[in-house]
Amino acid sequence: MTNLGVLWLGTAKQRSRTCYPITVEYIVYDDLENKTNKLEWRDNSLNPKELLEDIMGKAVELTYSYEMPNGLFRKSIRYYNENLVRELLVNSIAHKSNTISNDSGKADGLR
């Protein structure tokens, strides 16, 4: 089975045997470039679908929105489109090289 197949269909123990597992860092900076939030996913306990759901659930800054006046009502508009963020994460997981390590020592994924 390919590394991608093991990531999707394998158990956590099987995923831990892959040379280069999926790692994701989620970092939030404020206006002054100070780090305000950092989350990391480095273990192999989750398959890519579960990992995606966990990221979308814990990355609360991705759910921020503003309210736009719409007549007598207000319409809430998200800063980041949920479908776009999900697509970016899926693409980064699917196109990750599973045969070479990351030279910089930093995690793959969105920054």
C-alpha cells in the first residue's frame, strides 16, 4: 500500500511507521506580528479526514466573521470562506511529498 493509502486507511500504529507523517502547524499573529495562538498536529492518531475536522474545530480564528447591514437585519460574513480553507488543507495533505523530509524542520501545511 502507498504511504497515502496507509495515512487514509491504516491504523494509528501503521501510520506511525511512515517515514514522514502529516504534520500541521497553525499559527496566528496579531497586528504587531506577535504570536497569539499556536496549535500543532504531529501525531499519527488521526487519518486525514479526522485531522481536517480536528483542525477546523480547533482553529477558531478561521470562524471569525463581521456583520454587514442588510436593511433592518445584519448578515454575518466570515473572514475566511470555510470551503476555501478546507480545500487548501485537503490539497496540502494530498500533495505532500511522502518520500522526502522537510529540510527546514518546520511542519507542512498552511501558514
